[in-house]
Amino acid sequence: MTAPTQQLDELCYLTAQSLPSLKTSDHFRLVKLLGQGSYGKVMLAVHRKRGTPMALKFFPRGSTSLASFLREYNLSLSFCTHPSLTKALGIFYSTPSYYVFAQQAGLYGDLYDVIVGKVLMGEECVQRVASQLSGAISHLHMLGFVHRDIKPENIFLCDKACRWVKLGDFGLARPQGTEVRAVWYDSPFCVPEVEAAKERLEATAEQRGEPTKDRKKVEKQEVRKAFWMSVEPSIDSWALGILIYCMLTACFPWEESTTDDPGYRKYKEWFNKEADREERRNRRKQGEWMEREGRDIMRLEEGGIDETAEPNPAIPQFAVFSPLALALFRQVLNPDPKQRAAADEVLGYLGGAWLLETEKEEKKRMREAEAEARKISEGGVMGEEKVRESRQER
């Protein structure tokens, strides 16, 4: 347990002793609903005395434990100090029906509305958002916490142009290394290492003669036989990679991250082939002898076949990306969680073109600039020669 996670436990204990009971309308003027879900709802409100806008997050007391409410509140209040993390404002209370705390308000909606908008996000905008989220996620990881619910609906906008975004909703955040019951759900954001949980659910449903669609019912019945997994930062890295894909294309690369999904299966085949090519390149650089089927192969440097030259074109859903972006996806969307890149490694891929179209435009501009520079240089040389000729005539 890290010092911050231990401190969080202590803060939860202390705040449990001082939770006030208030009537919302006495202190706040509710303006509109900002969002709602299984957790409860979020309302835009104005503090009656201060006049400041804020978001009030309401958790139904019937379905929310006091411990989980205080954990999310204290995590947001004391540890979300990064500018791209949504911070609680130090106001928390209970009503007969809800636990409530106040947080910074995202007055311009969330990233989901931008992604599904009529116009694709510009590449510069995508990289700007990716940079902010990479920093925010890395900040949480440095403190020993994993968010576990990174998706467009949990990224709030502080302006219309996405110059400043904030990651919020820390209800599923847990300390790194915590053992939790693996819950599979059919979404690309669900990491592939949870596929074992899906297989167990489907096997149980089949044994009981229940349709697979009744997974929620089966899940409740199988809690004691659940598949457990460790909470690791690689969960957030995967979600960030899927999010970057969504921002660039306004769609998902596949429906679910399991071998049952044709799109994911093709990606994994392409990924494995690329990994094999990379391994061969590394061996070639090191000049090592290679073995295949128990036979020694001659060194590639001495005339052997360069198998790394074999074409491995990107699969259709990744065909629009530049080599730089493909390298990024291979890092953060690594099917092996132990080999998956950390969120802060995204920063190393910023600045270059992520789309083939953008890369072609940049190369075209570079060629035009080089041609212009040559003209200026040649013009300068010719000018100097004319000056010398003029002096000689005199």
C-alpha cells in the first residue's frame, strides 16, 4: 500500500465522522441535469451565497455505500491535483435520499458529444486531448491509483475547442494491486485479459440452459465462483488507446476485445506478425544465430533471406493511420497486459502525423519548402556571380 492510498483510507474514516445533513435547496439553486447513470445523477448548480457554478453529484443512499461515496469524494478532493482531473470542492453532505458532493463543473459537455459530432476531431485537437489525458492518468498511477473507467462520457470539456479537458468519475478507481472480481462487458474498452470471465459466464449459462443474454442474472449467481484479477495501470493504458482511436475515426476498432470478435482477431494476428518481425529485426541487429525447427540458419548479414522485409499491411480498420500512429497503437493496445505501455509513453508520439493523409500533406509541404529554398539559394548564387562579373568589367 502506497502512502497516498493509506492516506485515503484515513481521510474516509475522518470524514465519516463529520458528514452533515443538509437540504439541497437551502444552499444551492439547481440549474439543469448534466448527466445520469447507474451511480446516480449530476446536476449543474449555483451556490446561493457564493454565486459560483458547480456540479453536484447525487448518489442514491439505497444503492450506494457510505464507504464508496467517501472514497470517491476524498480521492477527488485530495489527490486530483492535476489540471486535467476533475476536483471535488470540499462540500459534501447527505439528504434523506442521497449522498452528495460538489465538484468542478464541465460546462461544455463531455467528449462523447464531440466524437459523435458531424465533424471529425482534427488531428491537432486529438493530440492535445491525448496529451492532457496521458498526464492526468500518469498522475493517478504515480500516486498508486488506477481509474478503470476511462471513456468519452467521463471526460469533461472546459471549452468548446477541447483546449482543456478533465477526466472525472472516480467511482471505480482502486489502488494498484487490489484484487477485484473481473467483470466482462461487450465493449472495446474492456481489456482482453477479462475474456476468461466472459468464457466462465457463458459456460455457466449454457450449463443451466439460460440464454447468454441473461449474463447479469448469471453474474449474481456466480459471485462466489468469480474470476479475480489485479488492478493494474495497464487497464487505463488500453482504454486510452481505444479512446485515441475513437477520437481519430469516430468509431470503434472492434465490438469487443475477445477472440470471438472478427475485428479484434484480425488485429491480434496483425499484431503478432508485427511483433515477430520486430523480434527478427532485433536479432539481426545483434548478429545472433537463429533457429527454426531445430536447424541453424545462416546469419542474415551473410546473405540469408531478410524475412523482416515480408509485407504486413495494416488491417482495414487501421489502414488510415501513419506508421507513427500504428507504432503507438501497438504499444498501448498490446494484448499482453505485462507488455502494454504506460500512459505517459503516449507523449513520445506527439508532434508527428497520426493519419496517412496528414503525413502526405506534411511531406508535400516539406518538398515545396525545399524547392523554394533551392530557388532562393540558386538565386543568391546567380546574384553573386552577376555582381562579380560587373566588377570585373569595371
